[in-house]
Amino acid sequence: MRMRWILLTLLAAVTALFSSHGEAQFGGRMQRTMSGDRNGVPTWEIDTPFKDDLFTFVRVRYNSYARWGRWHTDYPDADLNFSYRLQQLTSLKVDPNGAILELTDPQLFKYPFIYIIEPGDLTFTDEEVVALRRYLLNGGFLMVDDFWGEAEYANFYGEIKRVFPDREPLELPLEHPIFHAVYDLKEKPQIPSIGVFEAYGTSVTWERPDAREVHYKGIFDDKGRMMSIICHNTDLGDGWEREGENKDYFREMSEKKAYPLGINIVFYAMTH
């Protein structure tokens, strides 16, 4: 049975997010005060009658045998900041805390959107392969983010082919609706870590010599629905996590690239 996503009805509820000159209006960068567990990220009340009608940012916990623990890179700030910006800038009702789940958790099927970060040395268990295939074919959407270079892509490619041996990740052209769903992006954005940005500014946006070209690839089901977007040679998570640490990084990477594309991806995933 295909998942029934209540959130799909929110297509008409998403507000315009950009001004006449096309830039997001964020009203200043968020300051990290390190107050409490949320690191200064504002929270908000959930309407109790609609507590089950929320978008929840779900991060996948996986075992990476080469370097255990890479699944929580950029956590929790990336998840909290992105959830806050969705709540702040759109009419989407968002869970302020997000969730962390394993692919084999039955609760996974309650959520239409999941996020995997740094899959460069990820190794799925056989049970995770089956669970992820079932989740995606039943209407779920996977965003993969923050891995760089040919070796890391080759590893991830081998693992995702275990999930879908008969499906090939396809490069998404700039004309694809996912780059224009809410924000009208004029290029496929490449977002480096804050360390690379502080060293080179906007002159270098890659993190290693074999990662100069950004790639966004999609995996599709038999009806042409995109089940997954693979963001390779880019790091949206750092753009979300580090937004309050460097004013220029916020303006050039978070505001212009990481948040607009992230919002586009969620909007597209929830309405297709």
C-alpha cells in the first residue's frame, strides 16, 4: 500500500519566498547563543489538534564501518535551523525538533522525507537495503547530501545499486522543476564547507580536486516519480548548520543557495 501523506495537501499553502530581485529575505542571520539543547534556535508551539499534520525533518542513522558516526555530521544545528526556516518562511507546519530513525524502524513509514548525510563510506545492511527499497517504492523521498569526489561517489553508487539494481541515478538538468519549485535558481549551486569558504571565499567552492563539478541526480520509479535526489560535490547541511557563524557565508551560501535549494527539494518531494 502506498503511503498516505497528509502533507501533500499543502501545495497551495506554501508562500512566496523570494523578493522581486530573486534573493531570499531572511531578516538577518541567526545567532547561536548555545542556550539549551537547541543552540539558540527558536522553537514554537505545535497545535495539538494538528500534531500529526506536521512536516518532520528525519535524519537517517546508519552504520558506516570505515568511520562510524558520520550519519550525525552537522547535527543538530543543520536539522534545527532548516526546520526553523521552513516554519518561518513558508506556511508549512513543521515539527521544531525533527527526528532520527534507522531505516529498519517501522516508524519510518510515518514520514514522507528522509535525509542521509556523508554516505561516502556508507555500507547498508541487507535489512536496510530491503527497508529503503520498500520505503521509496511506497511513496517516500530520500535526500542524500555532503559527499565529495569520485571514490565516495563510487561507494555510494555501489550501495544504492544494491537497493535498486535496475535503476540508474540520472543527472538532473537545470531546467528540472526541482530547481524552480519555489526559488528560481539560475545555476546548480555548489556549497562548500564553512572552512573552505573562509579560506577561499567564493573563488573556490569545491573541497577536493576531483570534486570541482557539482552533481544533482535523481532516482525515479516506474511512473517517473523522483524517489531520491543525490546531492554530490556539495554540502547543503553545512549551509544550514553554520548560518550564524560567518556573515558572509550566510549571505553567499546559506541565504542564496543552501536554504533556497533545500526548500525547493522539500516542496517538490511533498507535491509530486
